[in-house]
Amino acid sequence: KTTTARMLAAIAREAGLHPLANPTGSNLMRGVATALLGETDFLGRVRDAAHRLGVFEVDEATLPEAARALAPRVAVFTNLFRDQLDRYGEVDAVAGLWRRTLAELPPTTTMVLNADDPAVASLAASATGPVLTYGIEDTSVAGERLEHASDYRFCLSCGEELAYQAAFYGHVGHWRCPGCGQARPRPDVAATCVELVSERSTRLTLRTPQGELRVDVPLAGLYNVENALAAATGALALGLPLAAVERALGAFRAAFGRQERFQVDGREVLVLLGKNPTGLNQVLRTIASAGEGDGRHLLLFLNDGIADGRDISWIWDADYELMAERAASVVVSGTRAEELALRLKYADFRVEPHVIHGARAALDAALAGTPPGATLYVVPTYTAMLEVRELLARRGQRRPFWEAG
């Protein structure tokens, strides 16, 4: 959500608007209120309102309250994966909450839905206004079967297990129900060609109602293809020009902690947030695809704070086995470091993970184990990401995350 919201804000900026956003990912109502307060006068009026566009990321469970308060022109939905199980429950519960909320939106709200995610695509039935969909048409980047960490396997209408012609990641792909016939809709905005150029870049050809667009997005991974599609479709729903989409996506800078790169002591540090099984699997695939022949140097964090989710059982559904033969060094840290080290043991890593408590000590140890000129891949949960980023900011590498809008 954070990356998509930042992309959409960047497109608005290229179109000559001044986006009003919550770029740090503070996505509860207090974060939205804080963003608004920072841009209003003492009478509560938004400054330069004629050129303003509110672009707000909101938390899954905050959607009902945010929708009532904001009455959005456009509501963009990215995907629905298992996250913070102790807070949200399973995806069906969140999907039900969303459906009830959408039925109450005014008919002037345009829904932007991910056609590749059956849980999100099914929301179209609850829409009271226009619907635009987006998705990946290029099946050359897909697998033939679902990953183990797939959160939505059964049809919402009839309960039959969904069939997939192409599976991109998690339960995202070209799906249909053999029971009732429901199927992935043909997307209005589609990635017709996807080239995973490197761990730094993805080349996209997009088909849109306004014409075709070719752009190199400086991010890796299929999940960022979906993010770019979501932002582009949201922008077109707002009437923003295709040229602004091209310029913004081509010059996009990663959101904090999401494929952010730092230079530290002659080493590159790449921070990739991993906080649920599907997202973490995409992160691990991105690392595995990096063209480094001498193995990957890893710093893995597992925290169980409120913002991370207390339930850490999800790590057993993540494909750490992808890195078992690729890891050259591994440092494990966080409040649940021992549990993560145990998970790596069951994944049969060829190197022994070093458990080091304290973010600073863990970062220093991981850097020491990474040769000069090599890359250290830092994969933290949310609260650990904030800690690591603060440490890097103190070394003069970036502004603090709350200033990184």
C-alpha cells in the first residue's frame, strides 16, 4: 500500500498537483488527520486547495472509518493477504468488512480493483459506482501452480476450489471457478509485457484506455508490477494524463524500507520489508535472482510488536528454503530471533545463522561479515525496519523516516 500510494502521489505531482499524503505509512485515522493538520490553516482550511489531491494509504481495518470520513473520489485496492493474524483474522474476515463498507460508498466513488486477486476482484459486486480493473496479462512471468503461502483458494460464491491458468505469487494470477464459472475479469489497464531486467529494474508495457505506455520502473519483483498497475489505474481514474504516469513511474524512488539502498563502509545495504508470508516470499525471490555469484549476505529480523503482529507462526509458511544454498552469511536478530533461527535450521541452511540481539550490534556484525563491494540484504519486519532505518539515518545515509516523504 505504501509503495502504491507514493507512486500515485508522484504521478499527481507530475500532473501539476500538490498531493496531500501520509507518506510514512501512518495509515490509521490519526495518520490521515496528522497529514491534514499539517496542510491546513488555523480555520481548518486546506492551503492551496484548488491544486490539492489527497492520496491516503489506509489500514485494512481502518477502511470503514476512512471511507465515511473522506468519501473518496477513487478507492484503490491492491491485494488481500494474510497479515497480523492476531489482529485481523483470516482474509475472509477482512474481505467481508470491505464488502460491507463499499456498499455504503457514494456512487461517485470509482473503485480500482486488482483483477488478478480473486478476493479483491470479487469486491466489484459490492460497488455502487464505476469500477476499473488492472492486472498482469504477460503469463511468461507466471508459474503453473499456487505457492504454498496462498491465502485465498476457494470461490467466495460457491466454495469450490479455484483453478489457475497462471499463478504470479500467493493467490494472485489468472483464476477461475470451475463450480460457478466466476473468473478473472479482463483488466482495463494491463501489463502486456513484463521484463524482470534485474534486481534494480523492471521494464513494463502497459495497455490502457488512453493508449500504450512503455516504462522502466526502478524496482524489482512482480509485486511492484502490481503496485505500478494500481497507481497507474488510480491516476487514470482521476483523469491524470498518461504522460505523467510515465514520468513518475520511470523516476520513482523506493518507499522507506521497501527496496531502499544505502552505501555503508564500502558495502551496499538493501532493505526489503518482509512482514507476511506472501510478501516475504517475493522478497526472497528478489534476493535469489540477484546476480551475485559468491552467495548472499543476509540480516534477518523478526519482531513481534503490535505493528508486526504478535503471532509469528507465518514464518513457517515462508519459503526460506529458497536461500538455503544461496546464503554466504546470516545474522538473525529481533525479539523473536531464536524462533527465526529455528525456522532456518529446518530450512537446512548451509551456513549457521548467528543470533545477535540488538539492532545496532546485529547490523555491525552483518556488515563485518559482508565483503567490501558486496551487498548486505536486510529483511526486517515492520518495527525492526524502523530501527534499522534510524541507525542508517544516524550514519548520514537518509533522513529519518518521518521526514522521508
